[in-house]
Amino acid sequence: MPDTGSFQDDLREVVRLVQGGFADPVAGPISAAFVTAAVQNGDAARSLHDFFMARHEQAAEVVRRAVERGEVPADTDGADVIRMAVAPVYYRLFVTHEPVTERDAVRAADAAAAAARAGVVQCTGRRP
């Protein structure tokens, strides 16, 4: 996971990684096919869910570091911040079928960072 020393910059890099993965000419179509298959098949959906849960927890490290630096409240739900940051990418790709620009990725990350700093993304008790 990125470690720039800045929560906002780290989150931007996380979203750029997702954006770049789908833009990659080899990995992008494979990733898109997996997401599409999950809509049609329960086993694929469970596999995709497990994959995303692991990735969100892994990426939540950028939030844990931000908590340690005092950039976000201590009760911030890291995985939910990551979900909030990358959701616009998936929405554009799979719902509206729009391209995801650099500006879109930065704006999504910045919105999630602002929500986290404002205390909007608190742990709800379902995860530590």
C-alpha cells in the first residue's frame, strides 16, 4: 500500500491503483469479466466478496497510519473509507459505463478523505 506520509495522498494512490488496474490492457478485461461473472453466479459473487474484503482490509492500512498521525479520528473504519473511495470508480465502470479519469479518481479519494476527517466514517461495531 502507498505510504506517502499523507492520508489524502495515500488514498489518492489507492484509488489510482484501482483505476489503473481496470485501465491495464491485460488485467483490466480479466478484472471486468470477474465482476460481471459475480452478477451472474453465486460462487463467483462469493469469491469476489472474499477478494474485496481482503483487499479493503489490506488497503485500510493507509487509514490506520492516518489515525496514528492524528489525521483522522481514532474510531475511523478503515475498510469503509476504502470502500467509499473506490466506489465511484466501480459505479462509473459498471453502472454508467463511463471512463474513469485521473480527475475522477482524485475527486473520489478526496471526498472519502474529507468524510473520514469529518468523523463520518466511524466504526459501527461490526469490525474492530
